[in-house]
Amino acid sequence: MANGFEGKRVLAVYGHPDDEGQATGTMAAFLDAGSEVTLLCTTRGEAGEISDPALSTPDTLGYTRELELRAAMAQLGLADVRFLPFRDSGMDGTDDNERPEAWHQQTPEVAVPAVLEVMRDVRPHVVFTWQEDGGYGHPDHIAAHRHTLAAFDICGDAEAYPESGAAWEPERLYWGARMMSRFVTARLEMEKRGLLDEPIDDETRARFEEMLARPAPPVSVVVDTSEYVAPKRAAAAMHRTQFGEGGMWSKMPEDLMAQMYGEERFYQARPEWSEGAEPAEGFA
């Protein structure tokens, strides 16, 4: 694949194992072009679900999900997977959300240099992370967005957190655009076709409807990932505790899978994308 995928160092920063799914095909394309890709996960997803009690326990879930993420990235040939020493915050209003070691509880003075140390070590040309609202408002996703953006902006300042490594000027930062709406649309279509084990509950449906009603975000880059549908699906299947062997993803028909996985869209936040500019097809 051409269009600027060659000769790059890439850093993707997300909150939990499985968040990386919004950029899996793009990371695979960079790897296939010979670029170096690092995935940084700020937690190990300790507050996530357990689809089958035979897979893990609440006490071992962080370890299990780390292994799942490494197995998922192995489907792409991505070996450089790193973690920060913070805990999954869970959703707003939960006990996990109040724990002092939770990722979203970290002050900028703690979180930014932690991300910055990895950024300066990797010395990326391109950085990916969550969008401003974290896709659906998860506090860890929003924290990943906020602290990664701050680290990007000061990465080249030698006087900022010198203990986090030598200054480096990354070139561009992107976040996902329209990724959650695509997932929501596919899930609603599966319900319509009778492919879900149980109907979508009212609270979730209301959240989905609110997401679909939002204005479409601006898009800077559209990546054709149709050739990566199979490895993307294989990578997602490694997150067994979250999705389950008999879960929604395993039942998704080929046409919806192609819609879900055949394209990835991103907004270029640094340097800021010119309003009204046509989306590019790559990163040249």
C-alpha cells in the first residue's frame, strides 16, 4: 500500500485492550509497508467484562486481557505492545471509577510524562489516539485523548519533562472519525435481522440513537482496509473475555463485516486539518 505508509514510525495510544480496533487495519497497512508500529495501552482493562468465567476471574482479568491484546496484535505481526501502570477506571459512577490508581484519576503531571516517555522513546512520525469524546464517553478514552494530545504538543520541547527523554518533534496526530456510528449501525441491523441473542436494552438503544443523531465529524483521511478484513476479524476474536466465542462479532454476516472493517476514517488534529479540505487516501 502506497500513499505515505512507508518509512514511518507509528505510535497508537488507547485506554484498554480492544480499543485499538478503530485503527487495526491502518496499523496493519503501515506494518506491511515496512513501517514500525508501537501500541501503547494505558491500562490492562481490569474493569472489563468476562464473557465466560472459565477464561478469567476479576482478580486475573488485567493479566488475561494483556495476553489477549498481545495475541490480537500478533495477528497483524505487531510485536511492540506496551502498557502504562494505571488501572482501568470503569464507567462513570462505578467503584472502579473512584480508585486512586485509575487512569482517568491521574493528574496531567503524572499522566502526561508517562505517555511522553514512550513517545520520546519511539520517536513517532504519526500518532493515533481516541477522539475528544472517547467514542462514547468512557472516562479512560477521554483521558487517553487529553494526555496524548498534551504529550504530542510538548514532545519537541527540551525543557518539558526532560526526565521523560530527549525532545522529538512528531509530525501528525490523528483520531478516529465515525468509527462508533459504524459499530452502532451494524449492531442495530443485526437486531433487525434477528441475529442478536437478546434485544438491545432501552438504555443502550437511547445511547445509540444519541450517537447517530450527532453531526458527522470531519474526516481528514480515509483508509481502504478491505484487504485487512480477515486479520482485523482474527485480531478482534482474540479479545475473548470481552466479545465471547458466541458473541455478536462471531455472528456478524459477511456483508456487515465488510462494512464494519473495510474502511477506517481519521481526523488530523495536529497540524490542524483545513476546514473543508477533501479527505486524503493516506498519510503522504
